Amino acid sequence: MAIPRRHPALPDPGTRCRVALLGFGTVGTAVARILCEQPPAGVELTHIFNRGVSRKRVDWVPAGVRWTEDIGDVLDSPADIVVELMGGIEPAGGWVERALDAGKSVVTANKQLIAHRGASLLSLARERRCHLRFEGSVAGGIPIIAALRDGLAGDRISRVLGILNGTCNYILTSMADGGTAFGTALQQAQELGYAEADPTDDIEGYDARAKLAILCAAALRADVQPEQIATRAITVIEAVDFAHARQLGCTIRQVSHAEWDGQGGLHATVRPTLVYRESALARVAGSQNIVVLRGQYGGETVFSGSGAGGGPTSVAVVSDIAAIARLESERSEAAALRAPTHVRGEFVTPQYLRFVVRDRPGIIARIAGAMEQHGINIDAVLQLPYPTKQALPFVVTTEACPPSVLAEAMRQISELDFHVQPPVDLPMLIGDAA
Ligand SMILES: NC(=O)c1ccc[n+]([C@@H]2O[C@H](COP(=O)([O-])OP(=O)(O)OC[C@H]3O[C@@H](n4cnc5c(N)ncnc54)[C@H](OP(=O)(O)O)[C@@H]3O)[C@@H](O)[C@H]2O)c1
């Protein structure tokens, strides 16, 4: 069916702004609640689309709202803003594209869609003179995209640090505070509704890297695909790592980190990382999120709050709707993105290396020998009292070294015959207050 083209899409100031909702799940329902109970000025909910829509109907939505399971009803309607809250890249992406192509503005909280196709969708929105907003796609209720577009537009952001996945943060803080094992902490997170039945995307770091890719574009103006970001699962972390981290004045967090390398390349990683216990990153407890931005002129700015949940995310979505209805400027989205010459995870930091070995004389000397061969300086060796010599954990910390050099040394060390478990290496983010 042909989709009518309308340029520009937005209603004249003073006229009503019609909103169609795609997806009536956790966030969609919460957005509909706000739009029904206290809509932004001039905004009116007109359509709710969902598959099997009859089972979704609720009595608090006004009778004038059209419930439908036919996407054509929305895309061919005079709706001014389409709010995509279904998730997944397809069919959501194709429908968002069709909405923008028809000159409708779009609001979405879909991190995978924006991380993978945000640049081309923004460019389509510009071409069709409509708006694409996605505040809810990063750090849920924290208005980080708005802060970058408005309050920090005068600065040049040089670094992004974040805790962007509440599930991982909940698991790691439970392990740190209560000595809980990884599996138990994950189960608790699932029981409390913080973790999905299939938590792969969270614990492998795929959720956080999609959000970091969006922040790379919004904060660093870097065009990066999530798959380019070096990512490591938090599953390698054990209770013994928190005990050693405490000895070092640190704790462990899943940290998302990106910065330009000064030569056109970008460093970007999502990894379990040691951070100082007094740092802003360490103080983020439970399922909360944090984003720490470093600006060339303004220094560091910290944003923290609820990173997920229907309530906080729906506020981000409705704020985007309100902004479009106010015809806010798209100035910062219009700025061109720069493709890095390369994307690597080569942050040069001190490293935490945890070994679990069958104890015997000479182990430290062999590790130190391998480190020396690769020019890596050992900073400290830590060993807590442990009941068995058959699987004895201990930790070596190093001075700052490039991860690629460390990887070579660790490859050599891994081949030695005293390991009971593969060694674990974690970067230590202890050079500054973040
Ligand atoms: N939940 C959060 O805390 C949170 C936070 C930030 C961002 N987000 C993002 O917000 C989006 C929505 O998340 P959510 O938690 O609200 O998900 P959800 O509870 O699973 O809701 C998705 C809704 O969309 C419907 N839907 C999915 N695919 C569809 C299709 N192909 N055709 C028609 N209807 C379809 C689902 O219908 P069924 O009921 O039939 O499955 C469901 O009602 C996702 O992109 C998510 O990443 C969520």
C-alpha cells in the first residue's frame, strides 16, 4: 500500500500531535499510562498496535484510541509520532523506516535498533524533515542523550565511562557485599525481575555494548557498530576476586569505556574492571546505572539513576514525545559522525591477574619470567590464607601495560602446567577518580 509523503511532518504549533504506540508491553503500557493520565501539552494517544491485540486491551485507555494488529492502520494513519516499543531489529526497523519515510517522527527505546542502524535512520529523518529520538535506549531513565544534546553541547566530550547494565551491576554488587556466588546472585536477579530468563545479552556484555555504541555516537561523535567493541562476560568473576580487589582498595564493576586515541582511532571496551572503592563507579549499587562524561572544557559530569524498568524508561520516552511536540531543534543530531580509522580495546592500564594453581615452588618466578620477557613490570603479589594447596588462588598486579602485550604474556603463562583454572585478567581503572 502506498504511504503518503508529508513534508514537513510535524503539526503546526498549537495543533494536536497524534501519537501511535507500537508494542504494549512493559514500557509501552507505562508510556500509555502517562499519555492517558497526564499527556504533554497538545499530545494525544490515537493508536495502540500489538500482535494479538485483543488480549492487550485495558479499560483505562480512552474509547477513542484505536487498538490494532495491522501495522498499515498506523503507517497509513495521520499519526504524527510513532513510538516503537516492541524491541528487536526486525520487523521494528523496517516499520520505523517506513514511518520516517512517510514523514512521521519516531521515538524508540530500542537499543539494538539504534546501535545498529541509528546513523542511517537519523539521516532518513533529516531527509524527511522529521525527528528520531531514542533517550530510553541508553541508561533507561537517565536523560543522558538530552544532556549531551543540550546542557553539554558547548563542550567536546573526550571520554565516556559507564555502568550501563543493571543486571550485571546487581550481580556484581551482590557478590561484593554478600560474598554471594555468581550463580546465586544471577538467580536472585531473575527472581527480583532484574534479569531475563535468558540473561545472555546482559552477562556477556552485548546489552551494554549496544548502549556504549549509541553513546559513542551521541557523546564522541564516533560511528561504531556494537560488534567492533571488545566485550568480556562477567562470568569469569569469582568471590575470590572481590577478596583480592578489597585488598587493593577496589571493587569490580562491568565498565563500559570509550575514548578517542588521539590518532583517529577509538578505544572502546565493555569489561569487568577493578575500580577504586571511593570512585563514582563503585558507589553505584544494585541495578542502578551511571554515566561519567569527561569534557575537554567542563571536566567531569556524572549522571546516575534507574537504568531500566517501565516507569523510568517511559518517562524518557514521553519526554522525547514532548520535545518533538515542542518542535525542539535537531541541531546536535545533525552534526556529522566521524568513522574511526580503527576501533580497539587497547586501554593502557594496570592489570589484575588472578591465578588458581596447584601450589609448588617456583610458580611466581615462572610468571615473573614471562612478564619480564614482555617488558611488563609486576607491581604486587597478593595471596590470602586459603585451606588447600591443590587449588590455591593468588593475584599479581602489574604496572600499566597495553592489553595486546599482556595477552601475549598470558598466552605463554597459560601454557604452564600448574594452572587449575584458566587465569583471569582484569583492567584496573585506578588512574583517576571516576
Ligand atoms: N523493560 C525495560 O526496562 C526497558 C528499558 C530500556 C529500554 N527498553 C527497550 O524498550 C523496548 C520494549 O521493551 P519491553 O521491556 O517493553 O518489552 P516487552 O515487555 O517484551 O514488550 C514488547 C511488546 O511488543 C510486542 N511485540 C513484539 N514484537 C512484535 C511484533 N513483531 N509485532 C507486534 N507486536 C510485537 C510484544 O507483544 P507480545 O506480548 O505478544 O510479546 C509486547 O507487547 C525494547 O527495545 C527494550 O530494549 C526496555
